[in-house]
Amino acid sequence: MQHIEHLSKDKKLKKIIELQEPRSLSKRKNVYLHLCFSIISQQLSTKVAAVIQKRFLNLYVVKNPTPQQILDTPFEILRSIGLSNAKTGYVHNVCRFFIEEKITDSKLHRMSN
């Protein structure tokens, strides 16, 4: 909540913040996959994003591919389903980070908001 305290120093923002309901982040499984989907859907209509997300998942035998499976997917394959060069790089970067930093859902859930 420290960021809210900082923002509350601004008179206009303070009024807006006071009107908001306190919210906590909901815990999700496969956080890396949600991040990938978020990247995929950026600046796209929901319909187009859904099509590309479906193509993405169809690349894998399992419902929820692991970060390693996604990282092992060649750049050209991800590009072929409709991802831009930048989005393909970002998806690979997210998965690489989760692998290298040994990030797990349970590790993330133990962290504070």
C-alpha cells in the first residue's frame, strides 16, 4: 500500500483513491502463461487476441505449456501464428525469466502485493 500513500499526497489523486474499494490481487496458477496471454493480446481486439491465443495453445499437446516448452518453441513458429517480432521476444523473455529466476506460482503467492 506504500504506493497509494505516496499517490495520496496529491490532492486530486487523494480524492479518487478515497473513493476506491480496497482490493487485493487474486492468486492465479500458471502466472507466466497469464503474462504471455497479456502480451499476446496487447493492442488487439478481443476477437483477434482470442484467435491468436487459441493458435498459441494449439502449438502444444498439453493445455498449459511450461515456460521451457514455450521457450523451446522456435521464434519463427510463434511468428507464424500471428505474433509480432517484439511480442515473440517478450513471450520468450517472460519464460526465460521464470526459468532462470526459478519463479513458481507458490513463490509469487508468498510475496506481498
